[in-house]
Amino acid sequence: MQRIKLRQAGWLDRWQSLSGAILAGFLFIHLHLESSILLGKDAFYKVARMLEAGFLDPSGHGYPSVIVVFGLGLFAVLMVHAIAAIRRFPTKYKQWKILKEFSKTVPQRETNLWQLQLVSGFVLFFLVPVHLLGIVMNPGSIDPNLSAFRIVEQGFGFLYMALLPVAVIHALIGVYRLAMKWFGDKLPREKIFKGATVVTCWLILLGTTSLIVWYYTGITSLPTPLTPYSPL
Amino acid sequence: MSRQLTFKIFRYDPLQPEIKPYTQEYQLEEASGMTVFIALNLIREKQDPSLQFDFVCRAGICGSCAMVINGVPTLACRTLTKQYEDGIVTLLPLPGFGLIGDLSVDTGKFMRSISERLQAWLEPKDHEVDIHSLEIPMESEEAEAIYEADRCIECGCCVSSCATAQMRDTFVGAVGFNKVARFALDSRDSREVEDFYHIIGDEDGVFGCMTLLGCQDNCPKDLNHQGQIAYLRRKISMSDRII
Ligand code: SF4
Ligand code: SF4
Ligand code: FES
């Protein structure tokens, strides 16, 4: 019995780290791909084709189901991360009290960062599935026109506005902590911290500008009736 | 004319629970090279003999004088007052330990139970000692690494800097990891990674540590906790039993 418990702790810690790293890596790539709208509808369209494996399709369009399968896989990783991370949540009222008291008597950057991660993690637990399921349940909707419509007319823009900073901050504090956790003897702490700060700012900037462009696209150039984009 | 220092000191005597904890202020003229420890002794001598705090060595060796000084758990005897520009020094007892009174806490009880739990002693390879045989020499790198880990003075600052240790009193903390590392390094010790896994391979050990690095930031002996814990965690993770 005790053996199983022992096994579990290491196991959970590793899966929490691994799934977190995968999700952070995904977020990084996701925001960059999504920002292709900055280069125009055509660029975004091409990215969407590539993601749907258009290069395998003779017609060049691709298969929306690729995104669905990928999205479901991501959802699974998310669940692993949530389940492994939930044990970090202070479960007793007394622990919250101690934590609050402690961050006052011994104020530290790291305790604050961790509290930020607790809160952001909690928020993400609810917001990310909404976003992810929204994509998985509407295959084929990654499209310059349809996406802009979702963002402007269906209110998903608000979801993304909230998700962007919360997800980015949670992910980069996490990456910094991961680096220290497993390779604290090999990596320079302050450099990693600075790097994480720079990447955080970059991703938020990138995401915000893309979101502005999405709004602009949605307001100025949606066809009526709404049809998917087709390159000229 | 040197400046006036203001000390804001936490006061509470568990033997007089009817008097709630409060903060008492003392004024004191600063002297050159004054440490918080010197100041506290002056206050006790000249102003308030009832003030409780601990010290033994006044040289950063015994670990008794640790307290929270302006928000940082550290040694009073090694903290110069001149670094505080506004001349205000706030003192609290180390959180996470039993309070004896005012600034005095019982770190001994915690340290002893940690040592016992972690079996922080040498388990020699062979118990039969032949006193006539020559001692096996130790590589100097190994001796140095052990010496480095042995510099811990059990002051408790790491435990008082660690949110994890504060929230979960069964957590072994950096001082505990350091003890384990010290014996894991020792070639005379008979225990294997597997054995240490049983000692710190759980939620109260390396897998419970959230890498908040308060221990790294505040250890007055500058032990490399960040590197040591990461190393232990990797080693223990790689011992055959998991994914
Ligand atoms: S590890 Fe450092 S902070 Fe912790 S008890 Fe030892 S000397 Fe003190
Ligand atoms: S790294 Fe953090 S959680 Fe781990 S022992 Fe040090 S202060 Fe505690
Ligand atoms: S009095 Fe011994 S460490 Fe300060």
C-alpha cells in the first residue's frame, strides 16, 4: 500500500510537468500560427490548410477531422495536467489562511508567482474547455471569415481576451518553475526568469495585435451571407 | 551623532495567553558595525529585560538567532543594521515552529524529528570494524561535497521561507533534503537510490516541493538548495521503478 503511494507521488509530479510542458509548447505555437492573420486572410487560410493536412488531399483543402482528433488529444493532455496539478491546491481553509499570512510576513516573489498560478490555473480549468470544445465541435470552422464571425458576432472575442493573458502568464511561470524544478543545478535562474518574462510580453503583444486585427476583419470584411473564405 | 533606530518587535508569551500578540517599539542609537543581535542585547540590557530571543555563538555558527528581519528569515547576528536606510527594523519569530516567546522559537524539536524520520545518519557498509586495518581514503572531491552539505547549521530559515513547508507540516523541507543529500553522497553509506526513494520519494519529500526556492534565497549558509533538490528529484525519478 505504501509502495503504491510512493509510486504515485513521483508519477504525478512527472506527469504534471510533462503535460504542462506540452501545453505550454502548444500555446506558443498556437499563438504564432494564429497571428498569421496579421499577414492577411490569405496567409491565415494557408495555415489552416496546412493544419488540416491539405498537402495530403488532392483537392488541397484538407480534412477538418485532423483538427478534431488533435483537439481531443489536447483535451486529454489538459485533463492529465488538471488531475495531476489539483493536489497542489490548498484543500483546507487553514492552509489558505497560512498562505495569506505567510505572504505578508515573508513576502517573496516566488510565493506571489505561485499564488498567481493557483488562481490562473483555476480560471483556465473552466475557460480552456470552452474554447477547445468550441473548436472540436465545429470542424472546419478555422477559416478567416468563420473565425472572424465567431470572434466579433458570437462573442468569442471576449473569451479570447480573458484567455490570452491568463494562459500565457500561467504557462510561462510554469515553464520557469519546470526548468528550476528539474534542472535547477544546470540552468541559470535569473536568466531563465528574464527569458520567461520576455516571452510572456511577446506572446501577449502578439495575441493582442492579432485579436485587434480579427476584430477589424470581422467588422470590415465579412461577406453576406457568411461563406468560408476562398482564395482568389 | 549617529541615527536613531526603531525596532518593531513581535511580543507574545504563550504562558500568558490572556495578553494577545502585539508589536512593541523600541528606540536605540545606532553604533558602527551594529548587528540586529547586538541591538537586541542592548535593548534587553537597558530597556526591557523581559524580551525573549535566542543566541549562542554570535558568529553565524550555531543557528539559534534566526528570525524574520524586515520580511526575510535570516540570522540576527549576521545582519547589519546599517543596510536599512529608513532605520526601521521589524522583527518576527520564525513562522512554522513552536513559539517559546517573543522572538524565540523551538527549532530543535523539528530538527530532531526530521533527522529521525529521514534516518539522517551514516549506515555503514560493514558493521564489523577492524580497528587495526587502515582507514580507506576518501576522494577529496567527495570529502568536499560532504563538507559543503554539512555546513547547514539547522537555523530553520529555509523552512520559514518555504510556502510548502508552512502549509504542510509533514513536509521535510530544504534542511531535510540537504541531510539526505549529505548521506547519499557518502561512499561509506550502504544505502542505494532505492532506499532514499523510500525516504524522500513522496509528497512530503521531493515530489511535494513546489520549487518556490525560498530556501535558496534565504539560506544564510548559501547552500545550493536549488541545484541539490533538482538533482535529488532527477536521481530519484530515474531509479528504475517508474513511469
Ligand atoms: S539549510 Fe540553510 S537555511 Fe536551512 S537550516 Fe540549514 S543553514 Fe539554515
Ligand atoms: S524549493 Fe521551495 S518548496 Fe522546495 S524546499 Fe525550497 S522553499 Fe520549499
Ligand atoms: S547566535 Fe549563533 S548563529 Fe547567530
